[in-house]
Amino acid sequence: MQVQVVEVGPRDGLQNEKEMIPTEGKIRLIERLVEAGLQRVEASSFVNPRWIPQLADAAEVCRALPQLPGVRYSALVPNLKGLERARECGLTEVAVFMSASETHNLKNINKTIAETFPVLRETTREALALGMRVRGYVSTVFGCPYEGEVSLDSSRRVTEELVAMGVYEVSIGDTIGVATPRQVHEVFAALVKDVTTERLAGHFHDTRGTGLANVAAALEEGIRTFDSSIGGLGGCPYAPGAAGNISTEDLVYLLHGMGYQTGIDLVKLTEAGAYMQELLGRPLPSKVLQAALAQ
Ligand code: HMG
Ligand code: MG
């Protein structure tokens, strides 16, 4: 059985890095990721560069993406201005994003949830009219750094709104890595009442070491698309204390061991992880990467 892995390292992974990574290094990293067999890569983010300085070079990165058959690139866009910037450099897919909790939404994109819907609706409508694909993200589904518990009703409502706008898939985010498998079962069992499993993805951060256990729980609920970041790099700058995404190497190791196919070559993937470590000048959290490098 096939599982899709969405590599978000070049965006979610890098957006929290204080030291500026050279544009050339970001492009080399993406080349290595697609050589390893990744077919979905979130390459960067067209947000206000004052908010996310590390990704101010989104246009340069996106113009240099290696075009290979079957490989799809995407980038975050918060509004029409972001969409316009993404389109100008030839992207054919974008991702809109918002939170299930008010305070995180406000801190992250400077709007209430109610104010965000019309912005994402017009952005999605325009992108679809241009023939682009649009993905959606819901953050803080499993907990908010400012409000704590987040109601399932709010997550369901935001997810449904995004689907109604026309996104082809909604990525369900554990922004601060607080989820445990029981909650993952509860959340996905509720969401699949409104949205089919094919249109949902799991986006787990590994702050508390529960990321892969959460993937296993989501697989049991029928979810077959997961976001991850090379080496386990990353975090949301507007979610204090948030650690990286689950690592792509660890996710692929787990999936292959469980009998799922991903089309990804784990040896080449760890080479991409090793390259990322070199670029950053420090070890990354991925356990599979560290085990490969120790051999
Ligand atoms: P704002 O200040 O309310 O925007 O920010 P505004 O519309 O009032 O415009 C203010 C200025 O921003 C103007 O410039 C605009 O042109 C500019 P000025 O006239 O002052 O020179 N601007 C832009 N510039 C470039 N590109 C744009 C753009 N839009 C406006 N697209 C805004 C609102 C959404 C722009 C801001 O809050 C922002 O950029 N936020 C991004 C925060 C972010 O990137 N967070 C991390 C990503 S989300 C995440 O990590 C979670 C996720 O991984 C899932 C999970 O883990 O849960 C996806
Ligand atoms: Mg994230």
C-alpha cells in the first residue's frame, strides 16, 4: 500500500532558523530530496519577509526548482499578494494556512479566524481560476501554545471551510507537538465524518517524542499522507518552544518497515539529511540519520 510523504523541510524546517542559509544551499537540498524520490516538496513560503526573513529568497528558490516528471512543488501563501509572487515564479501549487485556535491565528497571520476565511477564500478562488492546485493547513488542532486545549468543533469547522473553498487536501497540524495517539484517533475519527481520508494529511511536530506514534495512530484511521522534514528540522516561529517536524528519514524507515511503499530511497534520503547537517553546521534530531552516519 502506498503512502505519500510531503517534504516540508525547505519551508517548515528552515523558517525557524536564525542563521541565514544561502539560497544555493536550499536549492541543492531540494535537488537531493527529489533525487531521493520525494515527489511532493514544499519549497518555500511567500509570506511577508519581515515576518519570516529566512524565506525572503522564496522567488529565487522557486525559479531554480529542478523540474522532473511526477515531482510537484508547493509554497505557503497567506493572501493574494503571496499567490501573485508564487505564480510569477512559475509555481503551479500553493498552500493556504490558518489555525483552529484564535490566539495562534492572530499571532501567526495577524487576523481573527473570522477575518481569515474571506482572505483564504479569495486566494483559493483566484489560484483555482489560474489552474493551480491548492492545499490547506489547519494549525493547533491538538493544542495551542497560548490557549491550551483546542475544541474539536473548531478544528472541524476550519477543515470544512477549507474544503468548501476548494482545497484538494487539508493537512492537520500538531503545531507544538503535544498530541498522543489516543487524541490522534479521536481527531481523525471525527474529521473523517466530514471529509474523506484521501483529502486529509497528518502534520506532526515531534516536540515531545510522540510524532511517529501519532503517525501509526493516523495510519490506523486510514490517513495515507504525512508531512515531514529532512533531519527533523524545524518549528513554527509563532509557536514558542515548537520543535521540528517528524523527520523524513524516521518516517520513511517506519513506513517501509510496516510494509508501506513510498517510492523513496532511504540511503539517498540520509545523504540529503547529511547535506542538511553540513549546511547548518550542527547535528539534526533524526534518529535514522544519526544511526546511518554512525555506521
Ligand atoms: P499584516 O501585517 O497583517 O499584512 O500581515 P497586511 O496585509 O496589513 O500588509 C502589511 C505589509 O505586509 C504590507 O507591506 C504588505 O505589502 C506586506 P508594507 O506596505 O508595510 O511595506 N505583505 C506581504 N509581503 C510579501 N508577501 C506577502 C505579503 N502580504 C502582505 N504575501 C501576513 C499578514 C499574513 C502577511 C503576516 O502575518 C505574515 O506574513 N505571516 C506569516 C507567518 C508565518 O509564515 N508563519 C509560519 C508559517 S505557518 C506554520 O508554520 C504552521 C504549519 O507548519 C502547520 C503547523 O505546524 O501547524 C503550516
Ligand atoms: Mg508545521
